[in-house]
Amino acid sequence: MTDPLSASLFEMRLQDIYRKHPWIKYEISMQDFVNLFPVRYKNGKPLKPEQPASVALDRDLFLEVLVAFKQSFN
């Protein structure tokens, strides 16, 4: 079962992460950054985002994305 409220919360947290790291705007737009982490479901449960292959994100930034996901969906 999809949870639009949690998905929206995750998207807002991704936008906050984007704003927190001003260097990202030179690499990718905010909408494209959010689109790097689509919420996918398997058996009704959201799947943890994967490190995108198309954009090189440092480890700490990706960890922030994972924390935002966990906070949004747990």
C-alpha cells in the first residue's frame, strides 16, 4: 500500500537536504535531485533508495538521504 503522506514528507526532506548543500545546485536542479530517489514499493512496503549511478553523491550526502527515508517511512 502506498503512503502519499510519507512520500510527500520524504520529498520535503530531500528538498531540505538539497538546500543544505549549496554546491549541489551546480550539479543538478532540485527537482532532478528529488527525482533521483523515487519511492518504489515491493509487497506494499517502500524500498530503501539506492545510490544513483547518474550523479556522483558523496557518502555523507547519501546517508542523509537514507536517514530522511527512514524518518519518513517508519
